[in-house]
Amino acid sequence: MSKHEHTFVDPVPAPSLSQQIESAKTPNAPGVFITFEGGEGAGKSTHIGFLARVLEERGYEVVRLREPGGTEIGETLRSVVLDVKNDQMTDECELLVYEAARAQIVHEVIRPALQRGAVVLCDRFYDSTIAYQAYGRGLDREFVRQCNHFACKGVHPDRTILMCTGGSTEEGLERATHRVGADRLELAGEDFHARVNEGFLKIQEQDPQRVRLVVSDQAKSVTSRRVFDQLADLFPWMASEEECPQRLFASLDVKKVQ
Ligand code: TMP
């Protein structure tokens, strides 16, 4: 065959307009992957729980996870890494335990859920490793990034909500530990946690499209509305007062009677 002759190759069919819109919305389409990050006591759980409920009421399959954890292996690794008895654990060992738990949850739960079209809500993910192990512990940031990459095998959050109380590191730690006592990470000291909090803000500055800062300095209903606003490009109904009215959020401010 001369170099001017070409073998005939079937053209790849162009994606339909709806396919293009769908894949432009999120690289994880048909699923959506949302992570919540923040220092200690930032109040992520309430907002993850509320978002999960609203999404489920609208018919989405929601997979709610926490890191480390979310799988049998991950929960075992969680108890190892957070156990105050393991005070001899090196920073390198700590990093690898978090990454081991992550590799498992990505493979076992997150990727299959995204492939099914679920909305995955994860309490902490790889930004925590950059904030805690790189900024907090002082491990090489580029190496930690590579470890994240190795564990995630191409799975990335579509959106990350970085929650911050606007208060001091000390107040956050106090809030996180007053009910159940401090775990090994919470005992790492105030300077460590101040570096972690700064690290999170740097991560946000470097990737403002994905990572959105939500300050929780007012009533829970106000914070939750802010969370929804930061997700409205992924779920346009969240921006609509008709479909997502203010009264929807009011239940968050009702104090539970003990
Ligand atoms: P939490 O889920 O109750 O916040 O506990 C997890 C602790 O582990 C928290 O102190 C943050 C820390 N952590 C890391 O240091 N690196 C990580 O990669 C992750 C996911 C969590």
C-alpha cells in the first residue's frame, strides 16, 4: 500500500447533544461524586445527611460514605489509624494506611456506584490527605499527591465542599471532641490542626472551580442553603426557589428535644 492510500476506518459516531451535555456536567457521568472536607468540628455530617435526604426524596440513589472507612477493610484500617494506643505510628505509616483504605473504597464502592449513576457523598477524601499528611505532618506534597493518584486510579470528585466554621482551631477541636473524646489525630496538637486548616484553604485557592468554600458561621439552614448553591451547576433544581424553597431548610434549625 502506498503511503497515500488509507485503510477505511468506520468513523466513531459523534455523541448526541444530550450525551455531550451529560458528560459536560460531570466527568463521572452518569454518577456524581461530591466530597466534603474541613478541619475538626467543621460540622460536615449534618449537611451531608440533609443533602442525602433531599436527593433521595427526589429519587436519586445516594451512597453516603466516610473516609477512612466505608468498607470492611477500610473500617478496620480506620480503627488502627485513629486508635490513641498507636502513638508510635510513623507519619509514613499513617499516610499509607489512609491510602490503603482509599484504594479499597474506590475499587469496592465509589467506582461501581458512579458507574450505576448514583450520587456519591463522601465525608473526606484525598484533599484530607494533602491537608493532614502533607501540610499537617510535613510529608512531601508531590509524593502525597502521587499516592492519592495511585489509590484513586483516575476517580476524582466533581465537586468538593470545604466547610469552615470561621472560628478558631481550638473551638473546632473542642466541638469535635467534647462528646466522644479525642482520637489519635485530634490529639496531634493545635499547631498541627492550624497547619491543616491553612492547607485546606490553599487547596481551595489552587482549585476554586472544584473546591467551594462554605462558611458555617450562622444557622444550619443558612449553611445548608450555601451548600446547595455551590452544587447548583450540577443539579440546576437546587437553585430554584420553587423546587428548593427556603422552608425546606428550616427543619435544620429545629432543636431536638432530648
Ligand atoms: P473523621 O472522619 O471523624 O473526621 O476522622 C478522620 C480523621 O482522620 C480526621 O482527624 C482527619 C484524618 N484524616 C487524615 O489525616 N488523612 C486522610 O486522608 C483522611 C481521609 C482523614
